[in-house]
Amino acid sequence: MFVDGPKAKFFGSSAFILLAAAIAAPASGQSVLLRMNPDEGLVSRYVMNMEMHLDSPMMSSDKPFMTGAIYTTQTVIGTEGEVVEYRVVTDSANIQTPAMPMAQGQIPDQTGQTQTVKIDTRGRVVDMADEGASPEVQELMGRIGGVGLELPEKEVSPGDTWTATIDFGAPGLPGGGTVSMQIEMTYTLTDVSTAAGTRLATITFTGPVVMSGEGSGMGMDATGTASGSLVVDVAKGRLADTDMTMSLDMNAGGMAMSMNQTMKTTLIS
């Protein structure tokens, strides 16, 4: 059927608008397969800024219990199937204890420490080894480390969510022992954008945290939440930025305390 006159103009205008909308549609409307699959030899430099507040009957202060800025260089040294191996070197670390100045001298120097980490392409840690790190440094790194990551199994589009149970052990209370932590994480892909030839996927996450363990002859349990966001460089298969907050209410040997911690990691180059 041939359409002419005002109707022809209407249909023509509508078609033009739809075509323009399709051309102008942002990358955020596209599906994407999120993977940690960088090329061998890729070097990434990061800075991680952290701040921890601790409130307990033995110590109550408006000042942070611990602050720090840690610079690291991460190099992809090999790949095998779905597993990527990284060497992570601590270039410099400035850890301060404003609320407890007398503890400053007990902070071990991490500069020059090296870790070899194996991570699968969905971001899950397969193996981690400290090369020459003292037990004190390993404990400190465990205390200020991240909460883990698990990318979705299939392609996702903005608005899609997925869940993962993250389990890991960490150093316990001073004097030894271990702490187990479990987080029921819910992830949401919020945006996929393209700028200057780089495709970035932004993900938010949140979930309840449960911890239990013992150290120095006393038990400890805690509950709380972890939340934040992360940005994946889709083209290079690496993390660009992460921003995480964790809040915990703890009970150690019958003593109640609370902890609030923030960590922000930024890709420098």
C-alpha cells in the first residue's frame, strides 16, 4: 500500500526518530560477557586507600584506628586455561594508627613484598602465595584485603543481577587463630559505557557478612554488611576501580565492639 500526504510525512518522521534513537543508543543498553582475561605481560599499577574505625570498651575514639595508602604493581605472568597468574609487588605502603599511636611501631613494612596470585577468568581466587613475606605481613594483608569477586557465568545487560557465596579464611584475633568469613553477595550490572576506546562495566554489590573464629583463647563472632561498586575494563580484562564499605558488629570473649572499614582501589596506569 502506498502512503502519501501528511501520513507519509508522519511515518517518515517516526522512522527517522527510531533510526536516530538506535544510532544514539548508549553502550549501556548492550549485553556483555565479563571476564578477567588480560593478556600475558600486562602491567597494572594500583593505589589502595583504606580507613578503619573501631569502637570497643577498651578503645573509643573519633580518630580512625587504621588508615593506609598502598601502591602495588600487578603483572600478568602466565595463563593456563581459565586461570590467570599474577605477580603483585607492593611498591610502597604507608599505614598509620591515629587512634592508637603506640601501635604504629608494630606495623610491619610491606614495601617490596611480593605475592603470586592465581585467579580464574570469573575473578575467583584459585591460589595465593607470599614470596618471603613474614607471618606478620601476611596477617596484616589478610586484615586489609578485599572481600572477593565472582563475575556472572553468562552475558549480562544493565539491570541484570547475579549472586555468589564468598567463603574465605583470614587471620584471627591477636595471638593466633583463624576467622572464617562468608558473604552472600548480590551483584548488579548498572552500566556499560564506551569512552576513548575503552569499554567499562560498572557493577554494584551488597550482601550480609557472617564471621566466626577464635584467637588468644577466646571466641569471636560477627555479623554485618558489605557493599560497594567496581568497574571492569572489558577490553583489557582487568579491574579499573573498586570501592567497598564493610560494617560489622562483633563479640569477642563477651566484649561487644563494632568496626567500619572503607577501601578504595584505583587504577593508576
